[in-house]
Amino acid sequence: MYLRNCLSAIMGIWVLLNPWVFGFGDVTNALFGCAIIGSLQFVCSMLVLGKTGDHMWQNWACVVTGALSIVLPNVFQLGMLAFLSFIFFGFMTILVNYANIYPDSQ
């Protein structure tokens, strides 16, 4: 639980830093989109730290941010590396938080 939530928080920080890493910080709407998505994912991951289950709205919010991370590079037509980064980390965010929503019986 803790590891998955920390991974989700780190992926949120990565989404937040993407405009400067891939050099599209001058595209204002993409910058604000990354800031909102990354911040929301980081905060929700920290709020749900150590908790699982489908009743935790924070996990669902992180799944939504993962889906938005997949959509974002298509809306703003970012470069290929940024596109692949957003797609990869978006799917990983969805998978990690899905594992938090429906944990295996331990």
C-alpha cells in the first residue's frame, strides 16, 4: 500500500516537472494542465497513504489523473518523448491505483 501510493506520488511529481524536462514550458495551457494534474495526483496519493479499497475517493481521483495524463499530450500535440512519457506514466498511474482500489486478498 505505502509503496504503491509513494509510486503514484512520484509519478505525480514527474507529470508536474514534464514541461521543463521536455521543453514545452512556454506553452501556457500545457504548463497549467501539467501543474494541475501532477499536483492533484501528488496530493491525493499522499492523502490516501496506507489505505486501500474502493471507498477511498483519492484512489479514484488518481485514476482520473492517470487518464488525463494520457489525453494531455494528444490535446497539445507535444513532442514524441513527452508523448511517450505521458502515455507510459498515465497507464502506470491507472494500474498502480487500480491495485490500491482492488487489493489482492492477503
